[in-house]
Amino acid sequence: MSPRRIVRRIGFWFSVVVIVSPAIFVFLWMLSLALKNEIDNTAYPPVFIPNPPTFANFISVFQQNNIGRYLWNSIVVSGGATLPLPCPGNGCRQLGIVICTL
């Protein structure tokens, strides 16, 4: 492998890490907040790793809201939008009608 190609590859992966790392950090911060109690969430300086982690926030969300209904609604809407998509392509292919070429 040529030195130029190695430098390009290192530059590419460095830029990927720079672009993706803020999103990963935000996700990990949200997960950390979800596993802490209310006092740790407002503590200064902030604590990144909860000690001890607690699932009380998740339990309260499931008890206070109708999450099962929301989950079922999401499944119905996403399934209703994506499951019928392959059908017209297969039906048209069986009839010999070409809609698009891949």
C-alpha cells in the first residue's frame, strides 16, 4: 500500500471519528442521565458514570404512561408503511412490466 493511500485512509477515519464522536457522546450522556437518580442529575460537578445505576426512571415512565400502546402504534405505522412496498414491484415483475431498472 502506498504512503499516500495510507495517509488518505488515516485522514478519512480521523474525520469519521471527529464527525461521529459528538453523536456518540450525546447518546452516552443521555444513557448516563437515564441511569442516575434525580440528585445525581443535578449534581455539580456532573457525574458521568452513575454509582449505583438505577432503573427507577424507566419504571416510572412505564407506570405513568401507556408505553405499550405507543409501542403498538409505532409498530402498526412503520409496518403499514414498509410492508406493502415490495408487493407492487413483485406484482409488476410477474406481469412483465418494468417500472425501474436497478
